[in-house]
Amino acid sequence: MAGNSYERDLDKNPANHQALTPLVLLERAAKVFPERTAIIHGAARFTYAQFWERSLKLASALARHGIGRGDTVTVMLSNTPPMLEAHHGVPMTKAVLHSLNTRLDAAVLAFQLDHAESRVVIVDREFSGVMKEALALASVTPLVIDYDDPDYPADAPYAKGERIGGIDYEDFVASGDGGFAWSMPDDEWDAISLNYTSGTTGNPKGVVYHHRGAALMAYANTVHAGLGRHPVYLWTLPMFHCNGWCFPWTLALTGGVHVCLRWVRAGAMYDAIADHGVTHLCGAPVVMSALLNAPDAEKRAFTQTVVFNTAAAPPPESVLSGMAEAGFQVTHLYGLTETYGPAVVNEWKEDWDGLDGAGQAARKARQGVRYAALEGLTVMDPETMEPTPADGETIGEVMFRGNIVMKGYLKNRAASDEAFAGGWFHSGDLGVMHPDGYIQLKDRSKDIIISGGENISSIEVEDALYKHPAVAACGVVAKADEKWGETPVAFVELKPGRTASEEELLDHCRAHLARFKCPKGIVFSEIPKTSTGKIQKFRLREMARAL
């Protein structure tokens, strides 16, 4: 008989094989910890039993409106309870969750709505103005649901906008059935969410996650972020960033508490840490700066050590020491939208504690080693697909392989094939491999500027500048910034006989770009070019460092 004994009469069946999905984690938490607090939002508290029931009701209401397998439900929400409920209720119907970056302009939002073929859009009233404009520009005509946050601060920096939908979120959820028979995915490879990258050329690309990857990230985050039992997690990281690095699904694994935070403000963060016993948070260097530079009147004392996971450029030594003195333990992570967020962790080794300051700083500057849920991490020559020497000096492209790499780019086979060429995901980031297997980034071949955790395409900013009639040539590069990590600076060469002031060009950029993408400064200069006329970005980076 063909095959060996382990291949006979040992087939998959429903009793021994189920699709991996993070949705079962919340179901388990609701049964095991029904009375434990799951969500804190201002004065509101939701237990795990309530969290589960509200997610079921959302799923039921969506299903009654015809939402099912392969449909896209789009949300324009801040870090509030409906965002957490959407991460569970939407995929319970086999639909796909699409979270919009709340800082984008109407034109980009409209593109995403159309590209995703959004069937339903849930909109926080804080963002109703820009969403009304985006919906007018878009071709799709989704069901629009308004979320009117009952805990919206009276002294909020942004006023609530008008209602633009046909139904209120709470009324929509109330119309659902708390006993809804939710659906496991037909296959763990089925899409669970859609996240758009900041495109380097043209429109952004839609990154598709599957249930398997999201489930594995829940387990991996628990280990590598050191969550332990019943962590208290403060939502400083936007949930629209890689689905909040998959933490909306992760916390259910150990019955953790989600502490919602609409705006990242130092006083509110310190209050949450002190009042709710926050143990973990994630964010960009700008969040660390906000905590360290807060006025004394806003700071609060707390006794617990708070783990701060950061995934941007390595923080300077002064920031790391300041965070340690303030009671924070910083863990450095690295990843991309295409890898469900962090897929690399700077695993700190005890024997490094004995190094001097310079030695420790050199170790902390490295991105690290692969997450346990990632099967392969390497640095290779993208032309030959041969690994670079592990000498800490030879630069190659950082590449990933494994179950926490995206399915691919939505409706973009060419881009997916290019990204997966040779059986590895090409990150576009350039780095080195150290002898001990730790990688370190050296440059970004895609010319992406990471400012406050937001990706900014230098090409997109340059395209906006070129729309000004006085601009002959321009180049946009990153300039180091103590608060934001990096900010874009533009070098501009004007056309002969034409004039333009810095403020005029900045106003022009603000009219064409989301505010966070606009240059923080304009330098008028002859643009260095190669003999063939190509702008020399490395020269511009040198000029930016000299500013």
C-alpha cells in the first residue's frame, strides 16, 4: 500500500482541524471572564460579556443589510469602542474590515472607498466633514452609519460635525440579535481586513490580511510585547495602523483591558496610566516625547513599570534613559503594513546589560530578530536573491517569509508578484545582517519618510510641489526631528524669472496634501542631479543633515 502509516486513516475532519481565526479568542474571553472589564472609555465600562454581545449584534445588523462573504465594511473611527467592536463584528459575517486613516484628505479617502467597493461606512462625527466630501467624490453609495460618541469631551479641540448617515450607530447595533449565529471563516486564508499603504508612486495599495495571520499575531504579540495575564493596554497607537498591530484581537487572549483614547495628549495618558493601572502601550517616538516633555502639572505618579512598544526609528539614548527614569520599559519593534505590523523584535540579551552606554546604544539601534510567528527574516541582494554576508556592513534588502506576510495587494497582481519575487516579500528597506543574526536598517529604498509613525511618500509631496507654476525641480527628504522622529523638508529650484516664497509654497502644499504630509520647511537651492538629470537624493539627505 502506498504511503506510510502516518498517511493512512488520519485525515482532517471537523473534530481535529478548524480554521485559525482571532474571533474565537473573544468568544472564549466572554465565557471565561464574562464579568471582567474589557473596555474603558471615559466613564463607560464594558465587560467581556457585553463586548461579545455588542459585537454579535453589530454582525447581526450587518448581515440583515446583506453584508456577507467578500463584502467590505469601512470605518472612519478613532480609538473608541465601536472600532474594537468592528474588528470582531465585521469578520463574524465573513466580511472584510477596512479601517481608514483619519488624517487623510477627501480625495485619497474617496479612492479607497471605490477601490475597496465599500458597502457600509461607519463614521465618527469628528470626521463627518471630510467623509461627506469623500463620499461626494466617490462612485460607491454605501450605507452610512453615524457614531455620536457620548463621551466626546465638551472642551474637545475638534467640534463634532453634522450627521451624514441614515442611521445612528447605537440604533444600528440595538437592531441586531445578541444571539446571532456568527460564522467561522470558510478557510483561514479568507480575508479579514484591508489596510492601505502610503503609495510611493500613484495611488496607495490595499494590503489584505487573512484570519490565519491575524490569529498568529495575537499569540506572537502576547509573547513579544510581554503582555502576561490580564494586561491593561492604553490605545495610543491608532487602530487604523495595521489594525492596531493586531492588538484589538490580541487582548482577548489573556482577558486584557482596552483603555480607549481618542486623542494622544500627555495629561490624558498620565491619567489613564495612574487611574487604570496601564501596563502596556504602543506608539511612535512622538508619543514618548509627549510623555517626557509634559508639563509637571500634567504628569502623574504611578508604581507599575509600563512597557512601551515602539516601531519606528530607534529612539536616541537620551530618550531611552528618560523613559526608564519615568517608569517605562521600551521595546523596539520593526515591521510593515504588509507584515501585519511588527514582525521583528529587538530581543534584549542579559549580557548586554554589562556594556557601556555606547555599546548598549549600538545594540538598541538594531531592529532585531524575527517574531516567533514569522518563518523567515533575511537580508539579500534583490538581483541575485543571495543572502548578504552577516558582517554588519554589506547592505542588502530586508526580506520576510511566513504566515504573517500579507495575502497580497488588492486588485494589483503586478505589484503582488513584484513584492513576492523569488518566494520572499521584498520590504524595500535596505539593511545589514549582523553576525549574531540581528538585522539593522540603513536606508529606505522607497524614500518613505516616517513622521510620528505616519508614512509619508516623498514622491507624493514632490508631485504636489511640481503643481506650483514657479517650481522647476524639487526633492523631498527626511530631516531628523526630536519630536516626530523625522519630518519632510523640501529642496526647491525655481524656474528662471519666477518667484515664490516659502510660505506660498507651504500654503500650496496644504491645499493639495493632508496637513501631516506637508514639508516642515522649504530650502531654495540648485538641485543636485546626475549627468542624466536624475535628482541625487543622497546629496539632499546630506544637505538636510547640515540644516
